[in-house]
Amino acid sequence: MNNNRIEIYTDGSCHTQARIGAWAALILLGDKREILTGVENDTTHNRMELLSVIKAIEFVSKYKPAAGLRIYTDSQYVCTLPDRLPRLHQSAFRTKKGTLIQNADLLKVFLDLTEKQDVEWVKVKAHQRDGSQQASHNRFVDKLSRKLVREKTK
């Protein structure tokens, strides 16, 4: 395991009835902390989870393209994507009926970005309060994305 990896904590949130979502990413670059956020309309929870990872990798790629990444997420959807991507790519991101799968646009970007990076995926338990730095960072991005959704849906 490369201990010199850039650590990234990601989360997304969505108000399912209003279809308003937000995403947040915390990027730890040595002693620097970068916080990225965004709000989207007409969206889903999975899109917000994906966008948080995509935006974080895009940001880091501009500055340290060769550095390994350790991405922490509580999203089962995101964590299982690396194993599913070859099959999705082979099917051209289409269902057996020939229609595009949900989030195909973001999945293509995700595939392109993750193929160019050395990424270690870490699945974290959501809302954990064990006192660890990992749990603290995960709760931070969770609270931030939910706060953005609340502000947007007022």
C-alpha cells in the first residue's frame, strides 16, 4: 500500500422528491485541505455520489496527475463500480434492451478518469462516530452535502 497517496473523502446527497442534490469532496494534499462542492437540479443520489468522486479526481489531476489516490466513500454504488466497469464498457453502457443505463454519461467520465489513476478504494461505514480521523472526514463531507441540499430546497 502506498502511504504517499492523496486522500479524498467524498459524499453526495439528494432530496428525492425535489430531485435537488449536492456533492462534497475533501482532498488532503499533504498539509493542505481542499474542499469542493456542487449543487445540481433534476438529479439522483447516485449521480451526486459519482460527481463527488469525478470532481475530486479532476481537481487532483490538474496538480498531481501521477500521485496515487485513496478515495473514501460510503457509497456501495461507487465502491463496486471499478469491478463492474469492464462489463459496462463492453456493453457500451447499454442494457440488454439496448437503452443507455442510468448515469451512463457520468460512468464514462468515471471510467476515463479512474483508468488514468492509481486508485485505492476504501468503503467506509456511513455516519460512523468512532473518533477516528477517517470517520470525522467522512461525517464532514456528509454533513456538508446534506446542508447544501437543505439550503437549496428551502
